[in-house]
Amino acid sequence: MVSIRSIPSTPSSLTYNDLPWIIEHREDRCTLCGRCTSICPTQSLHLTYHRQRMPQLGILKKKRGSEYRVFTGIRQSTSLEHRCTGCGMCSMVCPNEAIGPFPNSNDDRARFHSHQKGEAWKRGGRRNDRHSLLDQLSFNRISMLTDPALDAGRHEFYLNTILGRVLPPEEYIRRQAAGEWIPPTREIFPFIIGSMSFGALSPNMWLGLLQGVAYCNEVLNIPVVMCTGEGGCPPWVLKSPFLKYLVLQIASGYFGWDEIIRAIPDMQCDPAAIEIKYGQGAKPGDGGLLMWFKVSQLIARLRGVPEGVDLPSPPVHQTLYSIEESVMKMIQTLSMAWDFRVPVYPKISGSTSAKAVLNNLVRNPYASGLLIDGIDGGTGAAYNVSMDATGHAIASNLRDCYLDLVAQGKQNEIPLFAAGGVGKNGNVTQNGMGLIMLGASGVHIGKYILQAAAGCLGNEKNRCNVCNLGICPKGITSQNPKLYRRLDPDQVAQRVVDVFMGIRTEMKKIMAPLGRSQSLPVGMSDALGIGDEPAARRLKIRYVC
Amino acid sequence: MCRLAMKTAAEPFSPYTVLQAMEAMQEGYDGSGLGLLLRGMNFADFNYQAGEPILSGIAHSEAALHRLNQMLQDRGFTLKYDHEFQVRPELIEAKDRHKYFLRVYKQPLSWKEWSREQVENELMLTRLALREDGLRDNDLTVFSFWPDVAIIKEVGWPLQVGDALGLADNRITSRICMAQGRQNTNYGINLYACHPFFIQGVGTMTNGENTAFVPIKEYLTGLHRPGYVGYQSDSEVFAHILHYVTRELKLPLEAYKHVITPLKTEELEKHPQGRFLRGLRDACRRMIIDGPNCVMGSMPDETCLLLMDTKKMRPATIGGRPGEWAMASEMCGVDAMIPHRDKSLDFQPMRENTVIVPAHRKEFVIWSQFDPYPLHRAA
Ligand code: SF4
Ligand code: SF4
């Protein structure tokens, strides 16, 4: 049968209301300044002519019918490549509030056509699921009479945590007396800026973060550390005193490690720690993916690769024959590189097999901790299906691991760190402290920091989330100078400081009513409650209603 | 909040005098319990020999007492003295107290060759076995089984409990008496939840609430030491930590305060042994308490100690004169125990202090966490 080509409908033909975001444009307010069309990261908007019917109401006139006028208006592209992402930049720049995106309340048909040219749908950002179990946790064990609640404003609080292997007391005392090696530890703020690479983030973003972190440490005495992600960091940073605020990540592509190893003799101080990435919550089983749009000249130089090529890291480390072997080899090698003065720990994606990894680390005397990244983690680029449906929620995964350590009496030896969805709906301190009370020694935050410190537009309703394409409208995840010059590193630094000062205050506001001030309430599960009975049972905390 | 009173004197005295003193602090407890720990025992009706284990507890039924006798007999203990309390049951709230026992036993002959450590472990294991046996039907409560130490715990108003057990009759005296009047708070009324807590010669009692209880309990339980069980009260961990620090880690007594309330990082940076203490703080991080608490304790060599949590929201005081010293959670308690003393020498420990009354009782000593730490001295 021959298709009727005169009807403009192919299988993938979409109209504007098949798309996830629909642009509403008010012609009466539009002055045709063109700012929206030029800012739109996906070039979704174009000026075009519209024809409008002008009904004639003159009853007595002989001539009946309508007249028409032609005017210039905005039209949104219906091709997937140029679809509206809902970022809202057009509304931000419009001087007359004439335009803006609205979520399509109907099911968007576009999703059925997102696989194109034989490729599955890839995107950056987050999982697009507003549900957060962490948001449901509440702190119920309020000190009332015997032990009055503390004054969050005036009392002194010890808020820091320890990153690094801690010996059992007997062994610590023995080694001290014998003058033997004591594993390195760091006293850090329990909210850590999670691994986002210098390639995924723009130079302005990355340096703004580092500047803010340095200010927190040096002026405010909040010992925040940030993780580099895969891809190293600029050589001047490696040789600067700021290195001590950085956790250097090594991942399966080993990107950036040539520069790091070469810089070791010139380092003024040791890095905060080394993170070996085995997995990531947003895309378990996938290696890193820096898409070619983002491999600029600078990034290519840092990573030692040609410009403008896709940089997929292998899903596993080349050394990975078995976890035991890999963990042992890599932890030991990297410890040795800094003469056993730097904590080295692995990062894995949340998984039902996390306990097996953990038990392995318990037996490895050089392992300094374990970071578990849950399914709600973010990413610069991943397959949709990995992000949405692959991985393990963090709360129960962390809790299982912690209780496993408790049963072995090892909970003080291997600190657990949790990540993935901390602050996804904005409740960063509540989420983080919830995880700490479930047993984490600290939490890593990524997306939250982008949102709070740099104004990232993404949200859990799939707004924006084009971090993979190098077109980030805020200049956060782009290597295009035209875009990242929109982001002022000083302003990012200022926001980083605001964020951590806010978290510090909120931590006190959580700890004070619980009567806690002398140490971070790691594992204080008696303080937690949740209004979801199965979840309470699963997490072994109190059900409250 | 509970009230604490403790007296240590070269001359043995009746525990009843401490109970009378506790009346001065009566607004602080609600009659939900009294606990007494006596150390340096002296019986009017029996010539007690140092080293003989004393078993303290309550049998709630004839059958339980019978089982107890059988178990001890099976293990080779011989009863030497069974203190008969002049009980006035009408003064006791609980109705299932078949017999309060305070008995001196002779160690099994087979233990003769054993090291001290072996003997001490076996004594603890015997107590734990009895305790476990009693928990099955809740008909036997065992507080301690240790040389030179007796423990009495009962629900009720402290002085009334003293009258009920005839403690005023001077037939039992001791050189140290620790007493706690209980204010029931979070946890159910349970005899095992009464202070003082005791393990292998180490006894402590506390007031206030330790909000870090659950993580500390999990940590101590995870050490898998047979004696670290119970935890019907959040304060039991204080005794176990003191035991762990001095007996297991073999650290000097000074280390206790560094473990439960370590100095801040900036303070440790200036401390002469700051590096060691910082590592100790990290290694023992799960035992950091979160008061406010006042802790009083006594050690096997009759050293007594008094210390506060770091928040220091408690007015605990020590006062006395050479030969006798009293500590109480409130100053009026000290006044009642040793009224004629030079009050200007009274002392209220600050957050960094541990007050020690050595066994010679000539004076008390004030340690500060800022002082050099005796790195090379063991417990
Ligand atoms: S919301 Fe963003 S993507 Fe959509 S039209 Fe406006 S600028 Fe373009
Ligand atoms: S603003 Fe940038 S970083 Fe945020 S979701 Fe959009 S593309 Fe990603």
C-alpha cells in the first residue's frame, strides 16, 4: 500500500502538545525583541508568521465574511532535537513576561519517539522522580525534661566527621606504642560536594566551587571538601595549597591521572583523599561519559585526549578481575603513591551486593571507607533507562551495610558515606542528617549544590536536564565559553558559602532538640521516625503516625 | 532527674547515713527506685576476709532461690555467710520479693591455681549465668558477685527502702557507699535499670540522660565482650566504658574523660599529647557521651571519681575532710553527709575535670584534660 504523502504525518510527527513542555506566548505583550529565540538552548523557538482571522460583524453590510491579518509570532519546534526542555530561560530574559514553558498535563507522546537513529535516549540531570523517602524522615526523640534541649544559637556543637580508616582502640594503642603506621584520617564537614568532573562542569563552575570551599575552610572553619570526579583538575590546582580540600577521583578511564601523577613531586600538600569510582548511582554498570560536545581544547589537554571526541570510560576498571583483587591492588597502589598518608576509599553504586563489597573492605587494612551512591544520584550524561530504573535506593542499602558493621562491631572502623538524592527536593540538611542517623558518616551532594550554588534549572519533573549536550543555559555544565561566561565564579563561591553556612545552622537546629552536641549523631536511629510502616520496619526505625 | 550521693571514709559507716543525706535532695527523685553500692565491706555478724566473693541480689520465689543454690553448688562455691536482712515487707511496694540475698561465698578449691584474671572472668561469667537464668522467668535478679562489693536495689522511696531492709541496724557497714535516688524517665521500672552499675570491680552511677545511648550501646554490644549486656538504662554504658578503658585497654584512669568527653580539635592541637589523644578520640568516637551527666564511680582499689559531661549543666559537688569525703549531685547532699567541714574547700568540677579521691583519702585531686596525659602509664 502506498502512503498518502499529502497528509503531513509520519510515525514520528509530533505537534506542540505532544511535547513535554508547551510554550505559551502572549502576542499582546511581545515586542518581538528576539531575546527568547536567541537564548533558547535548544533553538526551540523561532519567529514566524501567523495569520489571524478578523471576523466582520457588520450585519447590514452586503459584504459578509472575515478579514485576515498577518503578524509575526513565536512558534515552538516539534522536532525532538529542538524540543523545548522547559528550562525557562526564555521567561527569564523576556522583558515583558510574554513567554514561558508549561508542563504538558497530557501524556507527552514524544517519549515514544525518543529513540532515534538507532540510538537510545540519553540525557543528563536526574531521575525525574519527586518521591523521596528521605523527605519523610522526622526527628522525634526530643529532649524535654531530664535532658533539656540545647540552644542551637549559643551552644557549641561538634559537627565534623571522620574520613579514613579508624583502628579499633586496642590496635590503635598497640601501634602507637610500637611506633607503627596509623592509617590517615581527615576531620571533615559531613556534607561533601560530590564528584563532578572538570569536564562535566564548566571551568567557571568548578573554580567557583573550589573558591567557595576554600573560603568555608579558611575563613569560616567549616572543613568542606569536594570531589573532583573523573578527569583530574587543572595543574595549578594540583600544585596549590587548595589541594587539601579536594578528593581526587580515579575512575575506569584514568582520565587526568597523567597530570596528577606528574604533579606529585610538586605538591605542596596532600589531597583530602582518593576516591576510586567503581560505580555511580545514576548509571550503575556504566563508566563515565563525556560527550564530544564537551571535550574542549582545555579538557582534551587535561585528559590527554584529542579534542571533540566522545569519552566513554569503560564500565569496569581494567584491573578488575575480582573485587578483592581490584580493591586490594588499587587501594594499595594509590596509598603508596602518597606514602600511605592519604585515605583511599571506593565509591560504588547502590546495590544488593553492597554488603559483599563492604565485608571485603573490612578485611582490607588500607581501605578508608565506602561511599554508596543510590539510584537518585545525578549525572552529566547517561541512558534514560539507567537513570530511571537501574540502581538501588540509598536508605535501605546504607542501613543494611551499617547494621552489618554493627553486628561485627566494626562501625567505627570503616566510615560509610551515602549519596544519591540528598536534597533532591531542597531538604538537604534534613535528608543528610537522616542518613547520618541511619548510619552514614557523611553524605555527598551534587545536584543540590548545582541548584543551590549556581542556579541550575533542572528539577525532578524533567526540566532542562540537558547537561549532556554542552548547551547548559546557565553555563554550569558546558565547555562553551559563550555559555559559561554567564556564570560568575565569585557569585558561585558566595552561594557555596551561603549554602554551607545554612547547612551548619540547620544541623544545629536538628541536633539541639535531640540533646546532641558533642559528636555527630552517626547511627542515632532512635531519633528517627517515619510515617510509613513497611519503611520503618525495613530501616529498623520507629513508625510514627 | 536522679540524685546521687556518695561517701568514702577510712572508717566503715552505715549506708543508712547516706540514705538520710539523700532526703536533703528529695525533690529530685520520685520513689521509682534506690540503688546502693557498698565497697570495703564490714559485717557485724561475720568476720569477712578480703577476696571472698559476695553475691547480691533478689530471689523472687523459693524455686529461684533453690536454683541459685544449686547452680553455685554445682560450680563449687560454698556458702560462708548469709546476711539476714530484718525485712519489713509492708514498706516494700513490690510483692514478689522472696529473699534479698547478700551472701559471702568461698571460691571453688579448683580456682586456687588460677591467675587473678581467670578468677575475675569466671566470677563475672557466674554472675551472668545466674542473671540469665533469672531472666527466663523473671524470678531471680543478681546485681553483683564480686569480692568486697555489695549492691542493693529496690523500687521505692530511698529512706523507706532502707527502713524496709533494716539498714539502720549497723550490721552492714562499708568504707564506700554510692547511692542513687531514681527519677524514672524514659525506660520502664526495672531493677536492672537502677544505678549504680557494676562490672568486674568497676561501679558507676549517673544522673541526667545520655542522648548518645543507642550508638554507644550498639558499639559496646559489638565488642562482643560477655559482660557488656543489659542496657536497661542509658547510664549503664558509663560503667562499661570505664571498665573497657581501664581493664581492657589498660589505660590510666585519666583516659576515661578523654574517651567519653574528648577535647575539641583546636584544644587537642595545643595539648602536649594532642596527637595521641586525637587518635584515641577517633578510635573511641562511638563512646563519646552526650550528657548532661554527672558521673560518680569507684574502682576496685577504692579510688573514687567524680566527673561531668562537657556541657556542664549539673552542680555536682565534692567536700569533706581528710579521711572522709562526700560527693553529691547537689551541694545540699554533701552538707547532709559531712556537715562539719571547711566548705571553702568544696569543689564543683568543670567540664575538663576529673575529681579523684585516692584510697588513702587524705585529700582529693583534681585532674584536668588540659594537663599532660600520662602516655606511658597503664591502668
Ligand atoms: S523554556 Fe527553554 S528550551 Fe523551552 S523555549 Fe524557553 S528557552 Fe527554549
Ligand atoms: S541548568 Fe545546566 S546543569 Fe542544570 S539541568 Fe540544565 S543543563 Fe543541566
